[in-house]
Amino acid sequence: MKFIFNSYFCPSNHLMKKDARQEIYLPRSMVFDELSYNPDVWTGNFRISAFKGNASYGKDAIRQELKENDSASLVKIGTWDCAYSKEMFQEEGTYYTSHLWITGTGNIAFECSFTVPKGGSTKEAEEVIATLEARKEGEKYPAELIPVRLSEIYQINEGYEWVVSTVKQELKKDFQGVEEDLEKIQQVIDSGKISPKKKDEWLAIGITVCAILTNEVEGMEWKTLIDGNREVPVLEYQGRTIDPMKIAWSKVKAGQPCNIAEAYQSAIDHH
């Protein structure tokens, strides 16, 4: 099953209208740890979109769907009341079924869809929907690691590409993303090219070191860390978390020297 996640803000007078969408911070809404994923067998595309509105927005969205969609019926999945409907379509000679659930609580509504081959089971999707959690604003939750999201993948790519470009520009050398490139990163740091106040650039250094770790060390895996309002890419390795921020930026911010080779080895040995 392939997962796609979106979050949107909708004014109170717009219930899940496509033209009213605007990205917002989405509190943790899926218990990813409970999901199973087989990359070798496609069982469907599962999409979750979260919408935020007024105080009764979640239940209003369910009522509206039941009212406006003649094929929708009220079903219960876990603790969630859902307006459920489905439709068939054909693509390149193959028939598919698209299942749709509208649910919500308080000021949050969820639109969940699962597209499967005709006759395919909805069990996987229903198991995910049953674990939905709409977090309360202002309430502190424990830090969590979830599978790396697209937004963090963009951040990883952007940081890595900045370092590659900087190394080529400053040192006139290629950058392959391997352990031997750590010395080149150190040379850029020692040149004074990066101002101590440039947080994003120091974070890019940390992200690139982590990218090298994933290339060189088996078992290093990108995750998204959600800790309050902080949502960032980190590495998970042997039950430990390696935070790109601590590789370079935290040291620079504290006025300490930044030794890349040392930080790299420390991440492997005893982070």
C-alpha cells in the first residue's frame, strides 16, 4: 500500500472545497508504528488529507458528505463515524475501485481514500483509519519518530545539494556523498565560508553528513522527528537517533569547534 498525506486549512464557510486549501501544520494524526508495508506487492494507494475549520468542522464535514453524496452511508471504523462511498473507474483497460471515507472530530476533518484493483480488500485502509488521532492544540506530546515524509525529503535534498554546490564552487572538486568527502566538508568549514549565524547552512552540513552515513553504514534510516512544533529529518540507527542539527549547528551555536570526521565517527560508535 502506498501512503500519501496532506494537510489543509479551510475557512469555516468552506467544507472541504478544493479551492479553499492551504497548507498548515498537521498534528500527528496517524499511528505510523502500527502500519505494515510490503513494497513488493501493490495493494492500493491510500491518501489522507486533514482539514481544519471551526469548532464543529469535523462532524459538519460528515453531515455534509451524507447530505450531498447520494451513495454515501454512515459506517463505524474503530471509534470513528465515517461517511463512506465508493466508485468504479477504468484506466488502461484495468478496473479499479476508489473508496472514500469522510470523518472528523472537533475542528479537524479527515478525507481518506483508498484506490484498489476491482474487488480488492479495504482492510488495510480501515486499519489505518481506526488509528487516526486528532491532536489537541497547546497540549504537549512525547517526541515521536515516523517514516520520513515528503517535506523532510525535500529538506534533505535541498541541504545536500547546497553542500555539493558549495564544495564544487569553493574547492573545485567533485562530491560523491561518500566518506572521503568528509574532508572536503571540513575544508569548506575551515575556510570560513559559512558564517556562524547561518543556521540553515550549518544544518545543511549536518544533513549531508547524515546522507553520507546512510550511504556508508548499513541500517541507517531517515525518519521524521516530531517534537512539539519541531518537525525535522533525523537518522535512526540501532535504536538511536542521530540529529543533523547536533552534528554541526549545535556546536557552532555554542562556540565550539566543528570536527566533521569526529562527529561522523561518533554517530556510528556511540551517538
